[in-house]
Amino acid sequence: MTTIRTSVGVFSSIFVVSCLSLARAQHANLSAHVHGASELNIVIGGNKLEIQLRSPAINILGFEHKASTEQQIRKVKQSEVKLNDHNALFSFSSGGCRLTQAKIDLSDLIEHKTTEKDAHDHHKNDLDHSQEQEDEHGDHSEIVAHYYYDCEDMDELSSISLGFFDVFPAMQQIKSMLITTSGQGAASLTRSNKTITF
Ligand SMILES: [Zn+2]
């Protein structure tokens, strides 16, 4: 993340590219993929505040293979609901920030059985082994979520406290980066130190 020294506009473009080619981005980013650790980027420009979470899927779902059983698919859907519950994830000290949009799409993490043959082939890959296969082949997956806020008084905003450690207990560390038009800062958050101070 230290390579991002660019303007807010370019940073947003990187977000878009990440979303469009998530699979490729994941491979490029594999060195940063540490189970238990996530990245949170906060970009502030004018009265707009953007938050991007990038996390190994295992921190949120408990697995990284595609969900195929009813139970796994339910887990994905529940996680999507939890990720959408922004009030549980972010507590703003002040500033009058209101969420205008959240972009969370975990549909890629659900196995789409298109044909009977596919379904049959998949069945052969016994689910008990899917985790092993994933480890063996280094097949990791990540979840990216975006939150967009409008703030009435950005100057008043002094901190954001994170609820991720409570909502997703497998999260152990969140590396946060704050990017404003005047500079940037980084912090490492944990369960016992979960407040980003500006
Ligand atoms: Zn992984």
C-alpha cells in the first residue's frame, strides 16, 4: 500500500480496477494476503469520505473456497448482511457523516452450478477436502467492500472506531491507511486498539 501516493481521483480509479478484475488483483496482491489481517483505506476529499475494506475471505466467511452447500451459501449471505450493517462496523466521533452508498457483492464467492455435469464434477470434489485443496494450490480469495459517506463538517471528525473485531471475530489486525488531499497516515488496529485517530 505504500506505493499509493497519488491523488484521490487516481486512488478511486484503482478501486474501480480492483473491483472489475478482482481475481487478477488478488493474485497480484497475494503477498499481502495474510489470514487474520485486513486492509482498510480511508480517502477524504472535501465533504466526501470513502472507505475500502479488503480482507481475506476467511476472516469474514471462515473459508475461501466457493460456497456450494446450503450452509456455506447461507454464511455468505449472512456475511453480506453484516458487511452492509455499517453502523456496527464504523463509529464516527463526529462530523455528521451519513452513508450514501455501500458496495458489497459476495456473489462471486458462491458456486454457480450451470450444468448437471458441472454439478456432478463438483460433487466428486468432496467438500471435506476443499479446504486442503485450497491450501495445497494456494487458491485464496478476498472480499472487498466500499462505503461512501457525505460529512457535514469534516473538520470536526477526529476519529473512527472499528467494530470489525466484534462482528468478525477471526479478524485480528486491520492495517488502515488514511489519505487526504493534504497527506496520508497509517495505523495498525487490533481488538484492543480499534480507533483510527486523525
Ligand atoms: Zn487465503
